[in-house]
Amino acid sequence: MQKILSSMRRTIDTYNLINEGDKIAVGLSGGKDSICLLMGLKNLQRFYPKKFEIIAISINPGFDFFDSDYLNKICKDIGVTFIEEKSFIKEIVFDERKEKNPCSLCANLRRGIINSIAIRENCNKIALGHNEDDVVETFLLNLLYTGSINTFSPISYMDRSKITLIRPLILTPEKEIKRFIKRNNITPMKKVCPMDGVSKREFMKELIKKLSLEIPMVRANLIGAIKRSQIKGWKIDH
């Protein structure tokens, strides 16, 4: 947890992600990233100079094997309030519309639901578990498929909902999260999405792995390029 907390705190301090009195809704999917984020924020809460609250919100998309009891136990074990919101995402995206590329619509529906719950629970911020690898993959997806230079921001304010999105793991490599999960004998919830492993994001993940064999510094170079690119919300570390 020390390495995770170190990179999280560096990100939080660099981008001013947490302020005194914040109430943060953590998006808990049951995957390794969201579990690591929730546990990291709970640990940080104990010694961080700015006092803040956290709750966990899980959107049940209606897929088989979604285990709300498992998510509830994770939260109970560390003393965090757990809120499950049932949805019709599976029915809308896969059964009715039969989307061939469902990821964008699914993400938008999830975002809308979690925003609504966060507002209802008087949260002013939502924390999402995107890691450094997600940032690089999204950067390449945008560059290669749409010709745009863009990716997730560490922090962004949503005018409509008046909610601020924060991503405390955005400078934490996926391998460190996997190491944390393994060392603590945590079993992430079984993947429930039928598109898992066959999306364009998976293709980008494999592409970066191959590039890394030829260019060992490729990840660091891409993150450096993102920080220098003037993408909204990013800045060069000092």
C-alpha cells in the first residue's frame, strides 16, 4: 500500500484533487482498480491533512455474476458506506439496441447514474479508478482512431451536475495495482461485461506491450508527451 499511497498522494497534491470537507463518491465496480482506489483513499483518510468523507457507489448493470454481496463485504470490512444502484444498462445496450461498439454508450449511462446518486448523497466529488495505463491507452485510441490529441484528465468539473471528477490513480502504473491486489490476497469480482477482452482498448494494451519491447521508455515518453501537450487538466510535474 505504501507505493500506491505515495503515487496517489503525489497525484492528489499535484492536481489539488482533495479539499477540506469534501464528500467523495468512489465508483466501485469490483475490479482491481476500483478496489485499490477505495482502499487507498480509506488509508489516506487517516493521515491526510485535509479531512474528507468517502462512500462507495456501485452501478449494477444487470449482467450475470454481478456480486453485490461481495462489494458490500469489501466496504463493510474497511468501514465505508456501500450504495448499490440497479440499472437497465445490459437491457438497453445489449438486448434492445444490440450495440456493436457498446463501450461508449455503457460508459455514458454509468456516468449519468453515478452522477445522480452522488448528488442525492450530497457528494461534491466522484473518484474514478483510471490508472496510468488507461491514460496512455485512451491517448492512443483518440490519436489513432479519431486523429485527436486527448485523454482522461486528473480532475474535471462538470457544469451540469456541479460535480468534480477526480482520478487519484492516474499516475499509478497498472502493474503496481496488480502487485498490491496479489500481495493482499484480494480476488477482484469476476468480469461481467461480455465485451471484456475483445475491445479496441485491449488492442491498444497489446500494442503498447509490443512497442515496449522495442522502446523500453515508451510508456514514460507517452505520459511525458501528455503532460506537455496542454490537454485540459494536465500539467508538467515540478
